[in-house]
Amino acid sequence: MDKIDRKILALLQKDSTTPVAEIGKKVGLSTTPCWRRIQKMEEDGVIKRRVAILDPAKVNAGVTVFVSVRTNQHHDKWLKEFAAVVEAHEEVVEFYRMSGDVDYVLRVVVPDIAHYDRFYQKLIAQMSMSDVSSSFAMEQIKYTTALPLEFVEDKND
């Protein structure tokens, strides 16, 4: 990747519906070479997909809960089963295996605490876990899906 690719990615991260001709103009390319670069980044898996980012409050998913999970089961079979259980819950929008005191963290979005409690009851009924704790986000201060591009190595360096 070079500086032009990074500029293209920055523009697409802001608005993936921007026409290729407009992106090309902003990065100093005509439409066809710009489109080829975008296609190559899609083929290479740099661009994984293009999505719409929704307003959680307007789709009745305005409560964010961070769920910390601890387990004494540290083998592949348990993780695969747990991952399958988590994948089946659409309320879970992010799922991480962690270092430190917590083994896994889930980000869950729901309309209210009652919905979260139903999710929680289903989760603990499906899997054996040592400890599950929940933290409710009081306010979202920063949120972005844009990744920093300053760390991308320039193929021309």
C-alpha cells in the first residue's frame, strides 16, 4: 500500500458510498485506476465489507453492556462451544478473548435492562462459566469504526 491507497481507505472509512470518481479526484487519480485500487484492496481482504452504521437509539438498541466472562475451562472444545453460543445471540456485537484477569469480553446492545436480563439468563443457562459481570455504559464519549492508517507500511518506503 502507498499513500494514495491510504487516502482512499481514509475516504471510504468516512463514507463508503462516495462515488469512485469523487474519491479519484480527491486522491489525484482518474476513475478507472482508483476503482482498480479499491478492487485490489477488496481482493486482498484489506476492505472486508462495506456497511451502513445505524443510530442505536433509532433502532431501539440504545443500551450498551460490557460483559466480562471468566472461566476455568481453557481448552479448545469449550471455546468453540462458547463461541457458537455467543454467535447465536444477535445482541452480542463484539466478542474478544482477553489477557489478564478476564477471559472474554462481550459488547451487548439491547433496548433496556429487562432485555439484557433475559439475554443474561439465556447465556448462563447455555454455558458453564466461573464468573459473569456486567457493566452498563452510561455515555458513549467516542465511537468510530475508522481504523488508524498511520501504521500501514508504505510499499514505496
